[in-house]
Amino acid sequence: MSANTSLQKIKVISFDLDDTLWPCALVIDNAEKQLYHWLSEHVPVITQHHDINQLRKKRHSFFENHPESAHDLSALRIKFFVALADELDLSDDWIESAFDVFLQARQKITLFDDVEPVLDALINTYQLVSLTNGNANTIETGVDHWFDFVLNSKSVGKMKSEPDIYQQMQKLTNIEAKHMMHIGDHPVQDILGAKSAGVFSVWLNRSNKSWPLDDCQPDAVIHSLHELPVLLAQLTDNS
């Protein structure tokens, strides 16, 4: 654990969701497998033209070509389904049901082992907020009881790499940025975004990766949430 300890007393802690509280890739992989199975039964022309890997590549390409909708992944995936229907000359009467299949499966997560004990220990001392660019639902994923407020990029209209969602957090909690900490795994979406709003940024580096940015550094680095109480105690002693 490393930290820059010059800050005010922390009162609000926000957490990213995907790849911070649970591993994301497996969740999306399983959701897309369930979606593909549903499509094979209800819209077989799609699976006759594209295997699951081809469909994923098309979806990745579509997402990359529509950055204007990146803050709303649900709308973006629905747009992809519309494009797929147009490509294969299909009606759109399957799209809502297909998206529901994906979205429900997308909520089936498995928390990292450090999440429950650490958040249980924090909830009586700090206001906790969840921040995400994704479409995970805190109620359906079973994490809502830890959070005083829930924010996502869709509701704010901007990605977490921008200051807007952190500024909205300040309004909801009625706490200034200097008393806030954000924890996440992504250098741009979490660390750069939090720092752009004056929020103390903690990079959760579970995989011991090298820091990739030259013009931005996290205020602290931890490799497990188990290190967070120690960091908070250190910051309290130095505040």
C-alpha cells in the first residue's frame, strides 16, 4: 500500500462496481452465453449467421464506433440489436426480450472475498456511494444495503472519467470533495475521473499491474480492499 497523505478527514467513500467489487469479464461472458442460447431458440436466423465469437466482435466494433452512447451501455446494446435486425432484415419485436435476458444474467455476480467484511466494517462510519459506467443494478446484485447513494453514468449523462458524477455525489451527500475518497480499478475511469473533481483517488490494483498514465498518479494504491481500513487509519492520523 502506498499513499499521498495530504488531505482532509474522509467522510464519504465511493466504490466502482465492475472489477472492483466483483470480476466483470466472467459476468459479461456468462450473460452473453445465455443471450446467445436464447437467440438460438427465439431468433435463430441470428445464430445461423453468427457464432457467439463473431457476435461479440461485432458488438465490440459497434460499441467502439458509437462513443457518444458510451455512458449508457443499456441503450448502446439495444442500438446494437437494432443494427443487427437491420442487417438481417428482421423485425424488432425480439429486441426487448433479448435485452431483458442479457440484463438479468448480467446481475449474477460473485463478490471478491474482501468485499463483504470491509464494507460491513465501513458502513457505520462513512457514507458509502456506488459509482459505475455499467448497467449493474445494486439491488439485483445484492450490494445495495451497503450504499447510501447509487449513481451511474447513464443518470448523470457523462462517464466516470469526467468530474460530473463526482460532483453529483457531492450534492447528494452534502460533503465537499476534499472529504471524499473514490476506489476503483480503472486508471482513467476511476483515478483520472476522481482527481478531475478533486476527490482523493485510490487505485485498487488487484493484479499488480504497472501504472499506465504519465500525466496522472493515484493518491494511493492498494492491492486488496483488506488494505483499506489501514489506509483510512493512516490518513486519519495525518489529517
